[in-house]
Amino acid sequence: MGGKWGYINKKNELIVKYKFDEAKPFENNFAQVEKEDKIGYIDLQGKLVIPTKYDGGQEFSQGMVAVKTGKLWGYLDETGKQTVDFQFLIAAPFSDGLAAVSKETLTGYIDKQGSIIIDFQFEYADNFINGIALVSKNDKVTFIGKTGNPVSGEWYENAFPFSEDYNELAKVTKDGKTFYINREGKCIKDCPSK
């Protein structure tokens, strides 16, 4: 309406007036809104719980949201309280209680209080899903547990995350051979002969 965005409910009733320059769908009970190139968040009642003052933001995950001020990312809780300082160049959503974050060129993992749980050592770090994350280091990839150690001790040339498409197995390549492993790192399908 007039170039502005608002929200309606399922009965087609206006619940948030047309006042935002951009408005994303609700996810995890919050919607990201934008006003004058600044990001904020509203709750399901349309209340602006996080003011439109941030330069970037992600979707809420596990009661937290990564937001950006200038070039640095930090985290807020659902009330808008800053829980993790603005100090990261990259900040992923929380998953399994941890978030992948980067300082300079390396990535590690923090908890919701901002404590470093797994040191900054990876070139790439994916979200934890069911206690396992795909990471890369020195041009090799592996799956780590929440201690930061590889679940099988093996490093691969290439790997794809565990997937329903592969019957909860991960597709990996080592020494030019592609095969499938389970969450413990044991070869289950197309195992290379030794």
C-alpha cells in the first residue's frame, strides 16, 4: 500500500499497518522488517520487539537472532537484549545450541552466552545437526562432534552432509573413491576395498 508493507491475518484483517519498506514472512514466531534501510523484528502480535536499527539480520533460531552493526555481527535474544557482542565477520544461526562464527579468516563455534566452545580453526563450518557438523581445514573436510574432534578421525577430499536422500548417510570421497558413511564414520555403502 503506497510502497509500504504490513501484515494481515488469515481472515484478511490488517494486524500490522503498512509502514515498513520491506517485510519478510514470519519464521519461528518473528518477522524481519525494514525501515529506512535498517532491520528490526516484530512478534506475532505485530509488536516491534527489536527496533529497526540494524544493518543486517538473519532469522530467529533457538531463541536467538544474529544482527549486524556496521561490518560486525552479534546476537540478540527474543526480547531484543544483546547476549553476544558485535565482534564477528560472519555469524550463522544457532543450531543444536551452537553457532558457527568467523573472526578474520577462520571459523569456530560459540554458545548462546558467546563463549567459544570450539576454537577458530576451520576454513568452513556448517551448522550442527543432531550433534554433528561438516567442517573444512587445510583443503580437507570431516564431520565433527560438539567437542570439535572428527567423529571418525578421518578427513576427506569431499563430503556432503548426512541426508534423508542417502538414508541418513553422508556421501564422502577419499583417495579418489566415493562411498557412504554413517554418523560414526563407518563405511556402509560402496566401501572401497583395502
